Amino acid sequence: MATLQELSGLYGDGDLINKISAAIIIKANDYLTNVGTATAAEKAWAAKAFLSPQTEADRVLKAVLAQNAGLSVAAIQGAADSAIQTNVNDAVQLFIDADSGA
């Protein structure tokens, strides 16, 4: 289990931030290419994510770290792309709901 100090140290992990950012763009693209099923809030978030993926990555990274606080730093840093994408997808939906007041 990562300590709080270790988790906060990951806020500046460039490789992890880049992976989160890429996963955000993939999720945003999913919303924009599924226009018929994406909600207005999801499409608005996707547009915002494309404009500033690093801003979104900053807050999503923190949510992903909180979701995985029970893992070691090595496990977090070594997570498979598919695991990161799943965690990002979950965090993004939480932020969309929070941003829209749901």
C-alpha cells in the first residue's frame, strides 16, 4: 500500500501523467464519435478535454491515485494500459457527473 507521501509524490510523475493524458484523449474521442449516445455533458467534457488535456489529466490523475491507494507505487507505475484506461474512464464519468451537478 502506497503511503500518502508516496501518492502525493506521484502527482509529478511525468510518465504516469502522460499515460493518463493519452487515456483522457481516447475517452474524449469515444464521446465525440458516439454522438448519438453521448450526453450533452459528456460531449462538453470531451471538448474541454481536447482543449486542455493536461488540465484534465491533473485532476483525473488524483482520482486514479485515490482509486488505487491500496496498491504499491511500483504497481501503480507499472499498471497496464488497459487498467489505466479503465480507471480513467471511471474517473472521467465521476467528474462529468460532478461538473453537471448529477
